[in-house]
Amino acid sequence: MDATHLRMTKPGKPPSPAQVAAWIGRGAYKIWKRVARLIERNYPDIFYPEWLFGGQKHGWSLRYKKGKSFCTLIPEKNHFAILVVFGFEERAKVEKIRGELSVRTQEGYDRATTYHDGKWLVISADADDVVADVERLLAVKRRPKPKKTGDG
């Protein structure tokens, strides 16, 4: 199946939450929402979602960015993927936490291609352990804000 059948490639308006849920499936959409809540909770008022259209080849993706890209959620037929790009210094930090990641994420990281702007890790988000891995990996890119413990 080519990318035009895997990705949401209809130009125009970004997909609605209902369209994303229908495309990736209910189970994957629950994980999608968990990842979005994780970013909102750990990085409040820092990263905002922005829909990007990559044309017929790449379709729609939801990027979280402030200055440089933080991560991108890519809706695909019956699942979704998460793209995280690690720069040189971030890769050294990933190596330090590597043992905390699932075997599948470790293998994906090892296979990920390194380009001039960093190592591009694409994680298929189809299981609950992926959310824990994503949380650890995003913390490498930026330390989460401390949780508020009271009113002050």
C-alpha cells in the first residue's frame, strides 16, 4: 500500500479529532490522546500542536514545536507514529536512558537514520508501553516542568 492510502492526504482543512479517530482507530486514538495530554501536562504553555500538510506523499501530521521541533504525531491507517528527532547532544542522553526503554523502542532507535540535523526516530504508537517510552524520550529533549504542589 502506498503512502496515499496510509496517510491522511486530503488537502484543505486539517482533520478533525473525529476524523483522526476514525482513521487511526479507537485504540490508537486513546494512545494519541494520552500522548497529547502528556505533552500538555509536562510542558504547559510551551509546546502547541500545529497541523502541517506535507502534500500527497506525506499527508497531515500534528507537530509540537517551539523554535525547533519537539515531536510530531503522524496519523496512519489503523495506527499512528510519533517522530522525535535527536540532535548530537540529545543522542548521548538517550544512550544513558536506553535501558529504561522497551526493547522495541531500543531496536527502533538503533535502526533510525541519522541525518545532518539529527537522528530521526519514528515510533509506531500501538501499545501502552510506547507512551512511557515517549515520555522518557521527550524528557531528554526538554526537562518536564515540575508539578505544582500547592497554591503557593
